[in-house]
Amino acid sequence: IVIDNVQSCDKITALVNYNEVCALKVSYDLVHLVNENLQNQKQIKKIVAAAKLLYLPVHAVGVETKKELFMLTKLGIVGAQGFYFSEPLQEFTQVVSY
């Protein structure tokens, strides 16, 4: 299980009893323009610190620029997704005949 849309570190320590949780994803609201927003940088640092206590990696969603990616890396984010890497992939379906 990956916990999505994490906006604060308040309840991360409560995950200690849930072995199924394998990672956290920081919310877009914190990621967007993080390189310019000191409050968001502080919040992400707190999230990463709390997650490290539980050996959980923290990923970012909605990364749009190289500057955001660089700042997130400095803050301890280990994985990211967003327009910086790729536009949304076209939805596809697979039809299987029996």
C-alpha cells in the first residue's frame, strides 16, 4: 500500500503497525513550486523525517520543473512523477477473447 496525498507528518507515526504500507506520496499542493515556497519545504522535510523513522520512502507527485525536482531531491524525496518526466499516458484497454 502506498499512502497518497500526504500533506503533513501528523499521523505518519501511526503507520508503525501497518506493515502493508511501503511508501508515501507527498501531495501536489506541497510539491507545486516547492523551490519557491519555504513553508512547503519545511513541511516536506518533516514528512521525510517522520517517514525515515519507519523506513518508508517518500515520493512526490506533480513535479513540473527541474527546479522542483532538484529541491525535492535536496529535501529527501526518493521518487517522483509528473509532467517534467512525461505527459499523462493515453488510457488503454486490452480486450481478451476466449
